[in-house]
Amino acid sequence: MIDHYYSKNPGAASHKQVVTSVLKGKTFRFLTDAGVFSKRGVDFGTRLLIETAELPEKGTILDLGCGYGPVGIACAQAAPGCRVTMVDPNRRALELASQNAKENGVDQRVEVLESDGFQELQERRFDCVLTNPPIRAGKETVYRLFREARDHLKPGGALWVVIRKQQGGPSAKKELESLFRRLETAQKKKGYWILHGLRVEE
């Protein structure tokens, strides 16, 4: 695999910095570094995903491809009755995610795991999965993550995806429509789409 933020060990020299973001009305501080996604601050698409997704009051939430952790940490803060799992193959990102969960006071309800998709989550099922998919890793990887997410949702569980229209939005939506009998475009803003798939009983 080429070296990018979805690689296990990014080659970029470390250059840590702290960024602040207001998400769901609360201010968070995140430690970021070179070799992780959106290192200069939480990007617009991720913000839109966090603000749009409807979270369960109780249950399990997965941040799929968590990077340094803004989605999972914001979810843990907004849904205190839930347990949040955050996964990524990028070891540098995972170290940051663990530190950021502690820094923002949600580490007792957050689990951070090294996993390429659901590789280390084979027996786990979730009420809600959120992802800003790793577009640079390629369509094959992104669509695999969509399929795995569908298969690891509990009945009635929801997948929330953010994707740019100009970076494969229409084809991603078509792929998700083949996986979910109920799929909607929950939000469109500045070229970003939030797609919401619901796993219904067969």
C-alpha cells in the first residue's frame, strides 16, 4: 500500500500540534501530527458528519477509520449512555486518539483499537457506525469498508458516511444502495453528502 494516512506506519516526520474545534456545541482540544488525516484541524466533511448523525441514547458506536479521534470523541461526549469504539490501521493516529480521548475526558467510555476495517472486530456488532472513508486508499478499500460496516450492524443499526460529490459521491451512493434497502441522503452542503443507511430486518 502506498504511504498515506490509512497506512499502518506513515513515513512523514512527526510534527505534533494542538488544534481546537467546536463540535456539537462543545470545545475540544486535539493533538494532531504529520501522517494523519486533516492534521491542521477537523475538516468540514468530518464536522458535517458529526453534526448530522443521529446517535442512539444507549448502545455501541463505532468510529471507523478514526484518525486522531474527533468523531468518536465527539460522539462519546454527546451520547454518554453509549460505548464508543475507535479503529484505524494508522498506529500514529491511534496513539493520538488515545491521548485525545483522555485529554477530553471520555477515555473511560472509549476503546481504541488497531484494525484495518473490521479485521479485529469479527464478532462485534454495533448500533451505529460513522465513517469519513479513506478515499486516498482507493475505491476497493472504501467499498470493502461499506460492506463490512453493513455486516457488523445490529438489526436496526445505522451507518453514517460523509463523502464529497466530486470524490466519488454518486458511485459511493450507488454502492451503498446495493447494500442497504433503506438509504437516504441526510444532508448536502458545500459539495459534501451525508449518506445514512439503515439495516432493516431481512
